[in-house]
Amino acid sequence: MSNSARNILVTCALPYANGAIHLGHLLEHIQADIWVRFQRMRGHQVFFVCADDAHGTPIMLNANKLGISPEELIARSKADHVADFAGFNISYDNYHSTHSPENEYYTAEIYKKLRANGFIKSRTISQLFDPEKGMFLPDRFVKGTCPKCKAEDQYGDNCEVCASTYSPTELINPRSVVSGAAPILKESEHFFFDLPAFENMLKDWTKSGSLQPEIANKMQEWFEAGLQQWDISRDAPYFGFKIPDTENKYFYVWLDAPIGYMASFKNLCDKCGLNFDEFWKKDSTAELYHFIGKDIVYFHSLFWPAMLEGCELRKPTNVFAHGYVTVNGVKMSKSRGTFIQASTYLRHLAPEYLRYYYAAKLNNRIEDLDLNLEDFVQRLNADVVNKFVNLASRSAGFITKRFDGKLFSDVAEPELLAEFVAKAEQIATYYEEREFGKVVREVMQLADKANKYIDDKAPWVIAKEEGREAELHGVCSMVLQLFRVLAIYLKPVIPQIIERAEAFLQDELTWESLQRPLVNHSILPFKALAQRLEAKQIEAIVNETKEQFAQQQALEQKKAAQKNTKTTSAGSTTVEPIADAITIDDFAKLDLRVAKVMKCEAVPESNKLLRFELDLGDHTRQVFSGIKDAYNNPTELEGRFVIMVANLAPRKMRFGVSEGMILSAGTGGADLFLLNADAGVKAGMQVK
């Protein structure tokens, strides 16, 4: 593989400045960071940038809800995001924000250039409008039934079930996510980017072989379906950049978000004296790579390259997409404690453990990655601690105590060392191709050979026999030579552990230094490079995540109750009157039980129903409950304890038999709240 010097700019998708970084985000940033660190080890010039995606209606509404300005909200988020990425050793050269002077400048300039080149169109359209909130609804603030596959609870721009794209006005039974109201149609002038004008260019780019096969195949489907003009404008109120020469129109967040890559790099250029045009001009020979999730391929493989082409800038060298993170085989869940935030993880575990586990399972295809928590503990202990770190710990003590901390004057087994070093180009190829799982497998196979060598030589036996000092010195030094090679190979994956190894070896580990064994070289006394993982540490993370979810729910319920109290006192609504009195005998007829939610899912054929599978201790039951509007993500209810009427006669419904009734409070629709039980309850307990 050629190793001539390269100029490379790498970006990750911009995290939205409206929430915490979680383990799903980290897959992408760790994947990119490993690749970047490898390229730097090979001597290439690499710039690694990212930013917060800081615009859009959700940020505006959340800031209003919190009683702060959008600027204050995004500043808080950026500080948290920077800390989280630093905690996981993500080696960004610059982390910026799309709400920046650089981004405002380039967004306006690109828009003006596209407009001057005839790629911006305007026309009056009918949009969904929330009559209660008095605002036009962005795509993601409308939900309804997919017009293609009829899946319910889908966003207004695309379906997460069948991956179809459409207009919000095509949704069946749409509703406002902001207020829950049925939206109305209202006319407004909007601006459109003429994406179909770039179809031939995009087809040629797809055939160039620079894209992942999965992306290229997906683009063919989009071409066959027909490209549509892209609405790039939004009406006030909106938090973002105002469109030049307009009064109340703003750029849609997805117009200025990818330009944030350019803005972050420009900010770095201004700070470090770099040449911005060298990386972005049309004839640039530099390489540009975007690491993204599969959910935003559409924007990065169609809109973004077309925009760049339309304003005569270079296109990405490649767009590397990855799949989602699941935990224990299922979607991350707050109620199960598996929707884990980066900061929660870092309070309990070293970042290197997650970096290694992700690397061990990553390849260059768009596949979901499962974080199996039990396997996580076993793999880290088996590979990092037992196979890798123990190589050094089993041999370093002899060097320190018997040979004044100095390695042998020669390589005891030059052929074995040469075998390890000979793997360098194969491992480098795997790194280059983002086949990190193959890197880990190759390195662990070498680690097995190194451990077999030390087991066969048994230095602890040699040390007890007189006249074998030189042999002991050579064997233990040889083990450290092999350890050092493995450390070089693993440096992009677990940089913090390798930094400690470099301090112990008193040697900077570079790719070139593979050819230079350490002889007559002094080392420091060995200190543990990594600790064994315990299952209780994982349990602590899961429990803390569950507690965070419970506290969040309690806070939301409290706010909702306060809101209802204020509304009632204002006279706009009334609390339902107390029903007629009953006797204790009447109440005794009800058998109320604590039930644990084992599974909860939407009923596709119904607008209101959720289907529950409930554990009552000695048996399970199926219950249908009309609370769909109140819980948009039903899987988050899984693991919760609810109260149900257990002796209600079964009711046969079109979707199946409902074997009870779950209790909730509220006025109906989105204003419904499931009743909670205190910690310590068990499924099947009777409520008295």
C-alpha cells in the first residue's frame, strides 16, 4: 500500500445541540477517531473537525420551555459535548458550532452562488400550520401515518419503517408534535434548491466507485423514484440564519448544517494559518471524508454534493456511513437503562474499553453494531487485560528486579519478531479500509502467539535455576519486544492505555519504529495499564441511567400537573367532579395489581392503541390501552411497573383479546400519565 504523504480533512456528522451525547453517537466519533489516529501515525497531514448543529425549531422550542435564549441553550450543549468527546479521547483539531460567523458567511455565499447559477427556485406552497401555536410546522414536528407503507407515528419527511420520503402534506391523519392539534393548510412562499438539475452529475459520482456499495445502491433507488426540488426555507418563528433579501424567511437547518464542516475548518484555518481553499476549491487534490450515520445518507449523498457542485466547490472523496447501536440485541431504551449517556459511562468506566469493543465489532459496511453488556465485560478482560497487558506484567518485573530495568543487548528470537513486524502492512490495509474488527482479530492472534512463547519459555522457572541469567534476560526482553509491536498496532484504538505503555517503555511508539527493536534500553517499573472489568460496574451504569429516566419522568409529570393546576385556576378547564360515593365493599370488588411491562408496541391498525405484554408474577397478560398519543416511543415503557385492574372481564377486540385495564390519570389524548409504583414492588403484588 502506498504511503506517500496525503492531505486529509475528516469530519463527523454534527451532533444536534438539543441533547446529551450517548453511546450511539460515540460509535461514529470513535470510528472516525481511530481512522484519523492511524493516518497520523502513517505520517499524513490530517485535520479532524466537527461542530454542534445548533439551528432549528426544536432548539427554539426547548429554549422557550427552559426559559432561556436559544444562544444560551446551544452554549450549554456545546460545553457538554466538548467535554464528552474529550473524555473519550476523540482527537478533534477543532470543535465549532453552526451558529457562528463563519457558517453564516458561507451559508449566505453558497446560497447567493446557487441563486446566481439558476439553482434556486421560489413558489407559493401549502404548508401544515399549527392553529394553536400559530406557527408553520417543520417536517419533524408533524407525525402521522406513512402514505406508502401505512406505518403509524412517522415523521413528516420520511418513514423510518420503509425509508420512503414524502411531503408532510402527504401524511395520513397528521398531528402537530408541538400541541397535538390537527394542523391546517396555509399558503406561504418558499425557496427550493433544484436537485433534479444535478441528476446526471450524481449518477456519474455514484458510478465512480468512491461510495460504499450500500449507498450507491440506495442512490439508484432514489434516482428511479425521481429526484424532487428541495425546500430550503422556513417561516418565522425559526432559530437560524435569515435568508438574504427576505424579511421573515430562514434557512432550513439541513441547508446550513453540512456547511458547518466548512465553517469549522475555516475557524481552524484562521487560528492556525492554514489554507482553506487548498481543501475546498474545485480542483483540490486534498481528500475529504465524512463519517455519518445511515439515517442521514440522503442529505450527504444527494443534497450536499449537489450544493457543492452548484457553487463550484469540490465534492467529498467519500461518505462513510455506519449503522445504529443496539444494546443486548434491541434498540437502546431509557427505561431499561441502556440509553446510556457518555457522561454516565465515564463516571464508571475508562473510555478505552468502549473504544476497543466498538473497534472489535466494526467493519466498513453499513451494519448495526450490538453492544452486548455481558460480552463487553468478557471481551475486555480476555483481550486487553489477559492477553495484551499481562504480556508486559508477566515479564517486566524480572527486567526491573534482576537487570536494573535494562533490556537485553540483542533480540532473542529475531525470526519471531520479524513475523510480528511483517503483519504491519496487512494491519495498515485493514485500518485504511476501516475494517477495525479485522485489525483486532489479527492483533489478538499475535497476542496469543506471544503468550504461548512466554508459557513455553516459562521465565519463572528459568529464574530459579543458576547459570541461566542471560537466557532469562533474553526471554523477558523478547516478550516486551512483542508487547511493544502489539502496542503500536493498537495505538489508534486505545491511545490512553498505549500512552501509559509508552511511559513504561520510555519510547514513543510510531509506525516507523516497528523496524527498530529496543535493545540496551531502559524501562521504568511496570504499573498496571488497565484494570479488569467487573459486572457490577456495568450494573451501576444501567441503574444510574434508569434513575435518570425516572427522575426525568417525575419532573415532566410534576410540570404537567403544575400546568394543569394553573389552567384550572384560570378557568379555561375544570377538574372533573368527584363521582358518587361507593362503599368499601364496592371497592373490594376491584382486584388491582402491580404489573411489569415486558413489551409495549403500537398497534399499526389503530390511531390510539398500544399493546402491552404484562408480567403479573405467575403469568403474563395482553392488554390494549388507548394511550398512544401520550407515549410516542412505547418501547421506553418497557421495564416499568404499572397498576392494572386484573379482574376485568376479557374483551375481544379486532386486534386480539385485552385481559385487563391499565390505570392512568389525565383528561385524555396526549394528557395521560401512567401511575407509578415505588421502588421495591414486585410484579403481581395486590394494590390495597
